[in-house]
Amino acid sequence: MPASEREKMAAGEWYCCLDNELDRLRQQARLAVHAHNTLPPDERGAAAPALRALFAQAASDIFIEAPFHCSYGMNIVLGERVYFNAGCTILDSGRVTIGDRSMFGPGVQIYCAEHHKDPALRSTGIEIARPVVIGSDVWIGGGAIILGGVTVGQGAIVGAGAVVTKDVPAGATVVGNPARIR
């Protein structure tokens, strides 16, 4: 049975996000994100070295426009030729796996954390992390939001501004809030 809050988070159990170890990990991510977002493009390259080092795994040919934000980074796996346009956010308390050649429009947001419904527990920082899986060759339009626990199948398209609360089948196009197959 997981003992630390980090272990509980990784195991998909309820954990307290107001934890010293998790605070330290989020601070490391903030520093790496800051380095990425403030380096001149000719020095930053496709992804600042500090940001790339933060990820669990990232192919050599990913490209992340600034600004970018992630909460931990250590839970993000990026396949080959993954592209993030400006203003994307990944709140990666859970594992976020993104397949090869997937592309994200500006302002796309991925949220893994689900806060407790009980206000007393929520106020103490209790939450649960749900993974997100994005298949290969996926296009996610600008301003879309992907919630924790969702899988977007290979070759799918998520329309701009969609809020994805349920799995998207391979090859499907979803739009709207909540996102529905078009």
C-alpha cells in the first residue's frame, strides 16, 4: 500500500496535494517552465533543456511553443513529432501519454486532477489523479479541454473549444461542451 502522497498520486488513489514533497516537485516544474518560457527562441530551441529533462519521456523532435505550463512534468510522455502551440497547459498529477505526430492548437488544457466533492475534504487538498491518453496522429483544436480519465483514440479530431469528458473513439471528430461525435 502506498505510503507517501506522491505514491498515492501515482497509484491513482486519493492523496493530499498540500504535501512538502509534491510542493518541491511542483517548484522544480515551475523553474523548468520558466526557463522554457523566458529563453529567447534561438536559445530555447524546440523545448528548453530544463523542460525536456523534466518529462518522463520525450522524443527528440517534439516542439513546444512558449508559453507552456505543466504542474509536474514527470508524468508526461511525448511521442515523436508532438507539437504544442502557444498557451498549452498540462496539469499532470496523473500520467499523460501523447502519441506520435499529435498536434495541439493554442490554449489546449489537459487536467488530470479531480478534487474531492466533499467541501471539507476538498479544503484539505484531497484529490485524485486520473490519466489521460492521446493516441497518435490526433489533432486537438485551440482552447479544447481534456479531462482526466479520458482516452482520445488514434487519428481523432477534437474541435476547438470542446470539453472532452468521455473517451473519443479512433478516427472520430468531437465538438462542443460536452464534446460529442459530429
